[in-house]
Amino acid sequence: MTVQMVALDIDGTLLVPGVSVDELPDDRFVRAIGGLQEAGIIVVLATGRMYPGTAYIARHLGIELPVICQQGASVHEKDGTLRHGCSIEESIATDLFTYASQHAWPLAWFDHERYLVTSRVPAAEFFADVSRVEMEVNEAPHLSGVRATGIDIISSVDRSSEVHRFLEARYGPRITLLDFPSVTAIHAPDASKGEAVRIMAEEFGVARDEVLAIGDSVNDVSMLSWAGQSAAPEHCDPYARESAKEILTGVGVDGVIAKLQSLLG
């Protein structure tokens, strides 16, 4: 099948897991993505990062098209202008703050520009650093005037599954949940990489079967499942492995690079 659009995750896909927050993709990616764009293939980044951290990677790769950020909760033009965005219901956002406070769990609250946290913890600091945004400590983010596109409840490895079950039972389809080791990420129901990729493909006039999505983690499942063609690197998590139509062999990012190069013939 032909490929007219490629949607790429960043962390764990273009970058090897565990690298520094300032790391940039291998120059082989720069050449491969440049070749794809010269061939008329649309290349879109789809990441959990906020816009500044995404733009940092896009500039390095020579990508000037819109970027999908915050797990699909925001899509930005090259200059940062918001193209699409979706926020959590305000009443639910306030409830989430109360729930986290009752358990003394730190909470991160952010829109497409600002990143607020109730306390400084490593998980929040890492996200702020990789997103290249200033972390604002605010003990009452629900009163800040920032309408949340995303909320992270930072509990613990032992408690995060409990948080997921509680929120799923309470809110059902009114929210989207993503699980990371100690973090439960909450977004609006229409906020996902898969939905954002679908919208972008429709706007660019690309058929579903002509879209290739590549990602390595649970937050990539929606786009790996939606795209007509999808792949995950060998080190991917079980959720991506189950959803991807192809597992790419190779150490680190080598399999991803080889897949992109193969599209050039």
C-alpha cells in the first residue's frame, strides 16, 4: 500500500527511551524525513509533549507542518498558533483536583500554553523539561483561570491502577485515560493521538489506508489502531505491540529509521 502521510511519536520512537531532555533525533532521521517530504509525503509529529518541546524537535527535523501535542488535546501551527484544541469539562476538572487533594497526591493542570502543578515532584519536573515550558507551582490550579486540556494525577506505581479504576467508573466516556507508571493522565473524550491524526488526514485529503503511524507506547495505541498502516519499535510496550500492525526489528531507533527509509524505495 502507498503511504501519503506519516504520523510519528517522539519519545521512545524518534528518541531512544531514557535519553536527556535536550536530546535530538539521529541525523539519519533528518535525512529520511527530508526525503519523505521532498517526495510529497506529509510528516506529522504526534506526541504527549506541549508545543515548545514539540517545536524543538520539529525544527531539527525540518518539519513545518502542524504538530499534534498533549496526546492529541492540542494541534498547533508551525508558529504555535492553536489549530485545534479540546478541554476537560470544567466540573470534572474541579472534581479531579478535589479527588487528588483528598489523597494528598500531586496534580498537574495544563492548557496549550501553561503548566501548573500543586507541588514539585520528579514526574512533573521531567514533563516540564521535555516540553520546554516553565513549571508554575499553584496549590489551587482550578482557580487559576487556566482551562485544563490535560490533568495528571501523580500517585504511585502501587496506586495508579486504583486511580484509573475509580475515574473510569465515575466518569466513563466523559474523559480519556492514559496510564503511566505513577501517573494517570486525563484528557477530554475527543483528545487522542488517533483522533488528531484522523482530523489531520481528513484536512490534508489523505485516506486512512494511506496513513502510517509509528509509536512505542500506550499513548500511541489510538493512532496505531486508527491508521491503515502502523508500526512499533522492538522495545515497545505491550499495548503498542498489540495494536501495531508491524513490529520493527533493530536496536533502539534503528528499526524506525529503516522503515522510513524503505518508503523512499
